[in-house]
Amino acid sequence: MRIKADFDLCEANGVCVGIAPEFFDLDEDDYLVILAEDVPADKVDEVRQAVAGCPKSALRLE
């Protein structure tokens, strides 16, 4: 699975960072950074929670 983001929707609230910090971060300008697009099988549940927690629905898994 791969993480995809709609950066036009993202408000960089950081919810995803709090849930899955090894996959998401905010840069010094508070823009979302996807640290790893490919999600290993043992981390899918964690990333699904981060995607579901996005208040702007800017994240998805493909």
C-alpha cells in the first residue's frame, strides 16, 4: 500500500503526525511531509488510523 496526499486539502493539522510519526511529519513551514509512501504490512493499521483521523480527508491509501 502507498500513502497519497491531496496537498490542496491538507491544512497541516498534524493529526497524522501524532498517530504515525514514522510516516508523516511537518516541515519548518508547517507543510506536511510524507516520510515513507510505501507502507509495510505490519504498519497498515497504524497508517489507516492516521488516514481516518485526517480532519480534511486529505490522505488516502492506495
